[in-house]
Amino acid sequence: MTAQLIDGNALSRQLRTEVAQRAAALKARGTTPGLAVVLVGDNPASQVYVRNKVKACEDSGLHSVLEKYEAEMTEAALLARVQALNNDPSIHGILVQLPLPQHIDAQKVIEAISPAKDVDGFHIASAGALMTGMPGFWPCTPYGCMKMLESLNDGKGYDLKGKHAVVIGRSNIVGKPMALMLLAKNATVTICHSATSDLKAQTLQADVIVAAVGKRNVLTADMVKPGAVVIDVGMNRNDEGKLCGDVDFEGVKNVAGWITPVPGGVGPMTITMLLVNTLEAAERAAGT
Ligand code: NAP
């Protein structure tokens, strides 16, 4: 292996310690940061995700409320709950776990969340803020990837200025915001997707590659420039049922300069950035 491993677990521990310290300081001034997590229905994966988010809050000294509702909950009732949480001063961040049952318009629910409490960063106002460089909440997964880049070179960071970054995937929650964050740091950014005609021709030019597709082995060693930074957002299962990413880790680790593993890479960073956003929301609400 020639690549250095970017350890998402270690970086998460470090960032969560900082969150806990800032949360304690805010608490001492009378504000306990609070996150409301809303789950509708009984999707097993969603149940695991919300449990992990609530536990992470508790571990870092943040107040968290888990609201669970039957899959039959009406859209109007959910919108009313979101409105109540918008008005609740003990709640600084609101997260509605996706996917929602089919009869509920997820976008309508997201738009009902106050942008000041949109710690997932999915509100159209948050997307607009990211696009225009205004203050707002950044979606947690690409934000976590940026923190990973900042952690390289013993914390001095990876200088993106003038570098070529290739993002594979253009979803609203990962690919597009990722590209905007890299652009804001002066990288030259290419976004690839399912209609990209020659993915390898693009990735071979890249100093930084972020794979956010959801398909195994989208990126193999022959597609990577020696020394490139490779960040694997994908979450898939291999033939043995084990968690794996989009990147052929065994091959690419011999070519890349840095690489994130799956598991233990981007995954833990996503929840960590949710804590950071919630703390930030509470600090803003408290005027600090
Ligand atoms: P998504 O909405 O399904 O988007 C996937 C993107 O990949 C789409 O833009 C699609 O292109 C593109 N794509 C599909 N096949 C491709 C190919 N062969 N070559 C190039 N691009 C291709 O998925 P997502 O929500 O962004 O998530 C992506 C992956 O990240 C999933 O595995 C998800 O589970 C994982 N994820 C992980 C975390 C974490 O915390 N680790 C968080 C979020 C997501 P089109 O737009 O043309 O369809």
C-alpha cells in the first residue's frame, strides 16, 4: 500500500471532542444545544441511522429528542410537528429522516423546516447559501469530506487551489454540494454522472476524486493518477454482504496518495458534521 489512510473514525473522535467542549461552554452560559430527529414509518435502515444520531448527540453532551411516528402519519400532521419544532426554543436543529413514506412530499417537509434549524443542509435556502457563498448549513456528508481534506498533511490541510477535482455523482445531498465546496476552495471541478461518456478520461486528470455513486468498483486503480486523493462516499454491500464503497480499495490504495476506507471513512464523518451543525445552530441562536 502506498496511499496514506484518511481515518474517519480518528478524525471524528477529535472533532466530537471539540463539539463536546463547545457544547459544555454554551451550556454554562444557559443554552444546551438541542437536536430533534423525526422518523416516520419503520424503515429498518432509518431506525439504525436515527438511533446512531441520537446516541452521538448524547455522547457529546447535546440534548436530543427522537420523535417516532406511524407510517400512516399524514403530511399535514408532519408539517404541523415541524412547525412546532421550529417554534421550540430548546431545539436548534431539526432533522427529518429520509426516505419518507410515499404519500408525503419530502421536499415540502424539508422546505417547512426553518433554515436557521436546517442542520441537514437540505433546505433550498441552505443550497442557495452554499451556491452564493453566504452563511448557512452545509450538507453533512460533503462537509465531512472537506474536513477530511483539511486534516491532511498533519492538519495543515490539502491545498485545493489550482488542483483538479473530479466528483462522481450529482445528487443534491452529496455530489452537487461537494462540487460547490471544492470550487469555493479554488479547485477546478468536473462533475461526472451516469451519462459521462468516458469516466476514466476524467478521473485520470484528477488530483482529488470523490466517488458518490452507490455502485461497487466504479473507480479502479487504472483510473487513478498516482498520488491522487481518493474519497469514497459510497455505501454498498459486497458478495459476502460486507459494507464496501464505490472504490476498489485493494487496487486503488497502491496508486493513490491518500484514500478513505469503507467502513471507517466518510460514514462517521457524516454524523460528526451533524453534531457540528447543531452546535453551530445553537451558538447562532444564543448570539455567540
Ligand atoms: P444518488 O442520489 O443515487 O446519486 C448517485 C449518482 O451517481 C447520480 O448522480 C448518478 O448519475 C451517478 N451515477 C450512477 N451510475 C454512475 C456511473 N456508472 N458512473 C458515474 N456516475 C454514476 O446517491 P447519493 O445519495 O448521492 O449517494 C451516493 C452513495 O453515497 C450511495 O452509496 C449512498 O449510500 C452513499 N452515501 C453515503 C453517506 C455516508 O455517510 N457515508 C451519505 C450519503 C450517501 P445520474 O444523476 O445521471 O443518475
